[in-house]
Amino acid sequence: MNRLAGDVPAAILLIPLAGALIFAVLPGYRLTARLNIFVSLLTLAAATSLLWARPKAGPYLQVDDFNIYLILLNTFVGFTTSIFSASYIDHELEIGRLTPAYLRFYHAMYQWMMFAMNLALLSNNIGLMWVGVETATISTVLLVGIYRTPAALEAAWKYFILGSVGIALAMFGTILIYFAAQSVIGEGLQAMAWTTLVGRAAEFDAPLLNLAFVFLLVGYGTKIGLAPLHAWLPDAHAEGPTPISAVLSGLLLNIGLYALLRFKMLLAANPAALAPGPLMITMGLSSLLFAAIMLYRRRDIKRLFAYSSIEHMGIITFAFGMGGPLANFAGLLHMTMHSLTKSAIFYSVGHVAQIKETQRIDQIGGLSVTHPVLALGLTIGVLAIAGMPPFGIFMSEFLVVSSTFYRQPWLAVPLVAGLLIALGALALHLQGIVFSEPKGGIAPAKASYLPLFAHLALVAVGGIYLPGPLVAWFQHVAKLLG
Amino acid sequence: MPVMHGLAYDVAHVLAGGMLLVSFVLLYQRRMFAVMNSFALHAIVLALAVVWQAYVQAAPHLYITAAIALLFKGIAIPVALHRIVVRLEIHREVETVIGVGSTMLGGIGLVALSILVVLPVTASSAAFAREDLALALSVVLLGLLMMITRRNAITQVVGFMSVENGLILAATGAKGMPFVVEISVAFSILIAFVVFGMFFFRIRERFDSLDVHYLGTFRGGQE
């Protein structure tokens, strides 16, 4: 049993990798779409088994309290998105936006992206983690550009340029961390392993750590989509296939944040190093306020929810910047809830945009009359993302706000203002899309509602009742984060 | 270490300094083919610098990184870009956003900045490593400057590749750093994908130019 447990992290990487290779040569998109679901389910099963038997950290891969829940979240959303994707691409084929040849490429890249994201989460090595983030970026760039419209190519190009500059800067930060570690730990693999770095971080040269963190914050901050480094994010979300928008918002942004938080743990362990809190608070607050204001004038429905992702990433970065057990707890909860809610919203938005044959908000209307079930899903999703009770995001936002009031009351003012501005914008747009005069196509939806409502149910449950072990677990991780 | 300290330092510095010099050369090129030739030179100097590190550190795996730099970035990519320019009939002149003179001045400022930033904080590291790091950061920043001040997609990719060369220089200068080969392979895949993407998506067909400025106009309909 223990020997088997040691192979699980490798399995989480190898299953999607094998899937990518098989899909690259397999003809017949209908079979591939089903196999895509099956491969994602297998990966999820492998990840779930980590809950019972957790392997010891190896030289390359590790599973600890922090990354295990992100791995589960990643594989879970990867699985539900593959179900949504199967029904989504059927429609894209019918209207001829995608051809079977492109679909083969799409499915191979989907699994390749899952592999890369799991690699970034599982790696016990700062270099390997970087390779994971970089590979995930390439595959998403290609997926964003898959429609080959001028707008899609522009979005992919912008994403490529900004994303590569970001990961290049993160690489420089990674090299600097190795420099700092090498003089204490010695050359070789151990000086890049998380398990050794955290224990010895107190002895590292503090100025070098500070410099490294600035590069890492700007570098991985680009991947998180923090303002003013967010320019790629709305375009990439709006122009790519919707399943990819769901994965970008729900998973890839979290991975950038995960990388940054790991490095923050190093700085927290070194008393002489600068406190990363104020930097993260500033970037988080500015992203929140900027995105909240930008929400009002959006005309494209996917772009609207992309800005909402920037807003929520701002809140999460702010929470981790505040630090301390309560704010960290809220940040972890918010990461999970945002991921589930935002991907659910994109599932419903994907079907809405297909039925109405447009992404323009002013051409979508009266969804509650034409498609009541989709309208229900979208409404619940938007209410949840806007922070209405009883959903999970209300819980986590409440915790962030109350801990801010307790510790830095004056910071709570812009925070609450940002939340309210965003709430107003979302309510306005929701009113137009769901309740106004019916506009746009009225063809019946051939949607799979399962992933949408499964996510929403989890978010609702998360807001009312969190199981005891999960709370204890979040509390433990919150303490680790410092 | 098989070689005397003094000589090891001097040669490494000459090569890293040479890369910085070629980075400046890249900044003032006005013709597309000259940009590619200068980039090939950049990659060749990088390959030499990495070979020297491999020899001094007695780290044979770095020879792989050097070979990638020479064969892939020194030969294959410039040839591929050359063909793209000819096939897609792209303007052979580089369009700049800011004049060459001010770009060069900005570049000098960035070199001064990176020396001021890196040298004080690495006081405890070995002299060799810290100066190498300062030079590498200068190469990275000059590459970013090139990406910002050039409109054309091909010159932006060249700028990105010179950023990457700077990172490889920094990584090989960090003694005993693992995964340098893997990282250089990962970077090469990234670049190969993009160059392949240019062919594949035939950006020329749709935009009549690889000028990124054209791409920007399409957003008018979106936002």
C-alpha cells in the first residue's frame, strides 16, 4: 500500500500526459471528447486517493497540506470542465467554428495543460515548478488562439508576450533564490527543494531574498492577473473557447498565486527579510478597485467575468497580504470558492453565448423567459460571485473584511467600497441579461447542466456548513503561510 | 576547478560582456535581416559563455545547454525567421516606437540600474557570480526594452529570445544549479511553438503585416 502511495503523484502527472499523447494521434472527435472526460476522471481518482495515503516528499515531487487541496481542486474542476467541454464543442462543430482536426489538437492540449498545472502544484523544486507554469502558459496561449479570428490571434499574441515576460522575470527571481540558498545549503538539488528551503530560509541572505521576491511578485503576479499586469487576461478569456476561459479563471490564476505564496513562506521564515504583506496588499487593493470600476462599462459577457476574476484575485492577494491565521484562512477559502463559482459561471455563459450567437451583453436579454434553467444557473452563479449570502464567497469575504476591520480599520474602507462597486455592476448586468425583454436566439439549449449545478451546490454548501476536518485543515495551512 | 581563478573570471566576464555588447547592437538595427544576424551572434556568444562555464565548473551537462543555444537559437531559429520574412513578404525595415538614440540612452540607464541593484545585495556571494549576475540582468532588461520599443512581431520575438539568453547566462553562472538543461529545453519549446505558430496561423494573411500595431486596431470592435 505504501509503495503504491509513492507512485500516486507520478500517476497524477502521467495520466494526463498519456492522454495528451493519445489524443494527438487519435482520429474521431466524439470518442476523444468522451475519453477526455474519462482521463480527467482517472486523474481526479488518483488525486482523491492522496487523502487516504499521502506519500513522503521525494526529491522532485511532494504532497503536503498546502498543495493537496489545490491538486484536488485542480483535478476536480478539470474533470467537470471536460464534461462541459464535450457539450460545448458539439455546438462549435455544428456551426463550423472548429473543425475535427482542430479538435484533436484541442483535446491533446487540454490534457497537456492539465499535466503542466499538476506539475506546477506537485513539484518539490522551484525550477520544476517554473517549468510547469511555463508549459501551462504555452498550452493556454495555443488554446486561446484556436479560433484564428483576428481578435483571437490578437488575444493569444498579447497573452504570449505578457505571459512570457512574466515568466522570464519569475525565472530570474528563481535563480536569485537559488543563489541565496546555495551559499547556505550548498550546490545541487537540495538548494532548490521546497522541503529544505523552508527549513533553512532563516539563514538566507535577506537582501537577496527581497530582490528575488520583487521579481517573483512581478513575474507570477502577471500570471495571477494583478493590476497593472493584467492586460492579457480579459482578452484571453473573451476570445478563446469557453471551457478554456473556465480553466484559466478557475485554475491557472490559482497556480500563479500558489507559486507566489510558496515564496512568501520563505520570506516569512526569514526575520530579516522585508515583509511581503504591504506589497501584496497594495497590488490586491488596486486590482480590486480597478476591476470593480471596469465592470460597469463591459459590453462582452466573457470579458465582464474576466474582470470579475481580476477583482477576486485582488481580494485573495489582499487577504494573504494581510496574513495571520484568520485572513489566510479566508484567502484559502476564497481561492476554492472563487474557482468553483467562476468556472460554473463560465459553463452557463458558454451555453448562453452559443444559444444567443453573440457575446455582446446588449444583444442578450430575457434569459429567464427563453431558457429558465440556464437563467437560474447564471443568476445563482452571479449572486454567489457578487458575495451574496448564503454562498461560500460571502463567508470568505466576510472573514476578510472583519479581520481587516479588526487589524487595519482604514484598509477596510477601500476594500468594502470595491466589493460594493463590483456588486452594483454585476447586479446591473444581471438585470439586463436575465430579466429584460427577450433578445437573441431562442433555440433550445443542448447543455449539460450537471457540472454547472454540481459546482453551485458545492458553493452553497460551503457557505452554510464547512465540515470540521476541512476547517482544521485550512487552519493548519493558514498557520504555515505565516 | 581545473583552471586558475583569475583566468576563469576574465574569460567569463569577457563573454558575458560580449553578450551585453551584442544586446546593444540588437537595439540599433534598422533592417530585419541585420536583427536576425545580430541575434544569431548573441546566441553564439551565449553558447561560448556556457561552454566556458561547463569547462570551469566541470559540469558536462551544460554542454547540452550550449549545444541548444548554438544549434537551435544560433542557426535554426534565425533561418526559420529569415524564411518567414521572405515567404510572408514582411517589411524589411524595423519600425520603432522610440528613436534609436533615446533607446540606447535608456539601455545605458538599465545597465547602470542592474549593476546598482545586484552588486550591493549579493555582497556575500562570490565576486564571479555577482558580476555575472549583474551582466545577465542587464541583458534581460535590454531584451525587455527591445520588446517594448519595437512594433513588429518578429522583432518582439527576437527581443524575447535575447531575454531568455540573459536568463540562461544567469542560470549557468549559478554554480551547480540543477535543471538548467531542462529549463533551456522548456524555453526552446516555447520559442519553437511561437515561430511555428507564426507559420501555422499565417498572421500575414489576415493582417497584411506582422506589425503588432495592426492587431491593436481590431480591438475597436470588441470593447
